[in-house]
Amino acid sequence: MWRWRGTIDRRTYAVAGCSAFILKYLLDKFVAFAVFGRSWFLWSYWQPLGPDVRVNAIHPDTRVFAATLLVLALPFIWLGVTLTVQRLRDAGKPLWLVVLFFVPVINLLFFLLLSTIEPHSVAARREAMPWPETRKLDRWIPRGAMGAAAASMGVTIAIGSMFTVLGMEVLRSYGWGLFVALPFCLGLFSVLVYSYHEPRSYSSCMAVSLVPVGLLGAVLLLAMIEGAICILMAAPFALALAALGGMLGYAIQAGYWLNKGSPAMLSIVLLFTPAFQSAERLVNLQAETFEVRTAIEVNAPPEKVWNQVVAFAEIPPPKELLFRAGIAYPIRAEISGHGVGAVRHCIFSTGPFAEPIEVWDEPRLLKFGVTANPAPLNELSPYGNIQPPHLHGYFVSKQGQFLLTALPGGRTRLEGTTWYQHTMWPAAYWHLWSDYIIHRIHLRVLEHLQEVVERGARA
């Protein structure tokens, strides 16, 4: 039951699947109640952390609970995938349909279908034999390994470029379709094309699944569609998913069970990816608000720190590679007026933030909204200044504040906070990058304030 190869009949599949689910539910319920003191029901799988929990504000105990559930789920995920692959093979169906195992709600219907569909006879299965017995694409795909690899990469890059442009320029959707569905399908598609004439080794299949994604990034850079910074940020996630698709492609071709013809294979990328992107566009996912806090201690009382918080002189040019590569960084802050209603302007390398003051509690709290956002970065590109869509409106700072807390010995704890939104999914991945960048921006400002105030105190 734990292997990719072989077949399993519908009765065994249904019994094993239901038994595994019951066991997992009882295990999750026991761990939730006995270890964490939480209730757990069947519907908890749709909202395991509760309806009001946001990813950016998870309590440490909840993080441990979520991590425990994830670890417990791993063997059941592996079992579910291997059982599904074997049942698909027994039914003579394309093995790439295993992707439906991960789609909420649809996976339940998919399980019911596989539990009832009859196995195919040997004669019927031979109609779905692998690439060596199909001839529709013979003249387009070379038989040699190098030629097949080159054809696979060329077609994959072309299709990937087309759907990347569709997602970025037409649908204006930086989400699951672009960053999840597309790299997974490209990894799977490239291996299926590569193994069209004969089975290939695992290492060569993995190389063929990963190289096109890297070359696609180079094409986007050279075609002025994207810059190097965002390509490098997306690379770890995209390569991991392409590798996962390549693994599935290898399992399919190694078992000599492929689709009944090229139209079904091509639909993996040509239909699934744009359909995913379009559905995501229609759903119009609402962006979460994330929060980043950074604090340092200053050897001066809050009264001495306050004036520098309100407005500070120009910061020396950055030495950090992050900012020198093009990420926007703060230069100075100016203010027009005094108290609530005044407008603070924080000048960045890409332009000014407009920050109307909402709370002026001198010398404790300065809180402000944000009514204008400059571009989050200058894309690193051989063509100079390019303007991909994600530079405008996909990252938005909503609010910020400085909190000054008096400490013993005439010191001050200075904490900067930024609340922001971004409409790039998966949010859990992209907010790791944005949190890190904002934290570095905070440190650039706070350390500058610390240096200025302490230098003044020494003088």
C-alpha cells in the first residue's frame, strides 16, 4: 500500500481509505483534546485553527498545535497518494489525476468515484499503453535522450512563458495558479514529453523537470517581463513544485502507464493551469493584513528620542546587499504640521510614503495611516527600469507606528510596527519575504535613530 507501483482494486481502496480516515480522525481528536485541550470535529479539517485565526497572528501554542497536526498528517498523505496512484492504474486512468487528491471537496467526490469505478480488462488497458505505442507526436519529439530533453525544455518554456504572461499581464493575478499550479504542471509536462519514446532514469527526469523552470526565469528576465529580484524570490517555491511534478512524471513513465493520447497529456498544462488562474481571478481572494514589529533599546530617555521619531535627517547610503540590489529603502522623514492631522512623509529610494498622523501621544506613541505608497523596489534588470504589474498595488502599507517605552536607567525601548497587505499568493510563502524585508527596513531606521540620539546624548 505504501509503494507507487502495482495496482489495488476498488474494494481494497475504499476500505483502506475509509479506515485511514477514521484512524486519522481519532488520532487528531485524541491529540487535540489530550495534549492541547482543544475540541476536534469532522468540520475542523476545513478550519483547523478556528474561524478567526489569521496566519500572521497565530499564538505560539497554536503554532505548535498546527505543526503537530502537519507531522501527523504526513504518513496519511503519503498513503493516500500511493493508494490513489495504484487505483488509477487499476482503472486504466491517467495517473496525473492524483492531483485531485489535494483539492478540497473535489477530493471527496474523487474518492467516491475511484471506489466505484470498475477495473479495465487487459485489452482495454493496452489502449492506454505508454508513449512507445502512440505515434501522434513522433515527428515532433526526437528519439534520442538529448534531443527529447531539448524538445521537452523548449515546449515547456514556451508554454510556461505564455501562461506567465496570461497570469501577469492579462488576468493580473499573482497567486496559486502562477506560483503553484504552473510550476507543478510544467515539471510533470516536461517529464512526460521527455519520456515519450522510452522510459528515462530518475536523475534525468528530475533534471528535465527543473532546468526548464530555471530557463523560464531567464526568459522572463531577458524579455523584460520580470526582474531578477522577484524571480529569485519565487525560485525556491517554483523549483520545489516543479520537482514534485517531475517525481509524479517519473512514476508515471517508469510504470509505463500514461494517458491514452497526447490531448489528455497536453490538457494538464493547457487546460488545468489557465482554468486555475481564471477561477482564482473570479474568486478574488481577499488579502490578509500582516503585522511586523521590530524593537531596539536606546540609551536615552523617550523625550530625547521623540523628535527623531517624528522626523529624521538623511540616512547614509545602505551597505546591505538587499537594498543595493533594488529593494526600496528609507532615506529620510519629514513632517508638515504638528499633532493629529499633521502629514509625515517618509522618503524612500523609490518615492515618498504619505502618512497622516492619527495618534500623537508625545513622547510615547506616534501612529499614522498610509495614503500613498511608492513602488516596493526597483527591479534588477539588464534593461534598466522595467515596470512589471506587481510593482503597483500588490504590496500596500496600510498603517504604522512608533512606540516608545521608558526603561530603567534613562533608556528607551523603541518599537516600530508596520501593518501591510499583499495580493500575491500563497500568502504564507510571500509574507515570509515581505516580513523579512520590512524588518530590515525597520532596523535601518531604528538603528539610525539610535545612533543619532546616542551621539547627541554623548555630546
